[in-house]
Amino acid sequence: MLVRKLLFLVFVFAAQFIKAQDDCILGVGITPDSTLIEIFQLNEQQTEKIRNWSAELKYRNELLTNQAENLLKRHPQNSVGELSVLAEKYKVISDSITIIQLMVDKRTLKMLNKKQYELYLNLCQQAFRQPYRVIPTNYRDSIP
């Protein structure tokens, strides 16, 4: 029974990552802030925003992860029907994590200037990933 539960959890987690490979995520909150700041050469205002959004994302993901762990501990798992219900409930939590990541990544991309966004598009192309399409911010102090 334990092996069956473990296989079920591995499948649920793997399904989430297989789908995510199509999109070119920035990974705000996953990728170290310093890496994103350095790669995209963010200014002070952008740096502050990305750090705040990263902290917000980590907090939300922690809440959802705790919710998932509590679900796994408390939900009955003795029959196929109970496992199916568990999978449906877990998918809602998993989808919430994905939606929040998408929201924060798009918010971050909109904050980039045109050259920074073009760098993102280029990196996505090199990684054979589908970029998120947004309209970057036009800053007065940006170099054309």
C-alpha cells in the first residue's frame, strides 16, 4: 500500500513538471533573485519589486505546500475512489501553485524594459521554450 501511495505521489508531481517544460518560466521565487538581477541587469526599482514578489511567492507557495501536506496526512487513502478524490483535491492545490507562478512571472516580465524583454525572448528561444508574451515597460532612463 505504501508503494502504491508513493507511486501515486510521484506521478502527480511529475505531471506538473512535464507540462511546465513547454513554458519559458522565469522562476521568480525559485531562481535566486541575485541571478535574475544580474542576468537582466535590473535597476534599483526593478530589484526591489522582484525581491518583494519573490518573497510573496515563497510565502504563498509555503501556505499551499502546507495545505497539500495536510491533505495527504488527513485524507483517507484506502480505496481507489478515495485516491481519486485525493488526486482531484491535490490537483487544485497544484494548479494554484502553477497559476501563482505564472502571475508573478508575467508581472515581472511586464516590469522589464524592451531590451531586457528581448533578452528573455532570446533565452527562451535558445532553451526551446515558449515565452510569455507581454508588453514591457518603457522607462525614461532606458538606453534605446
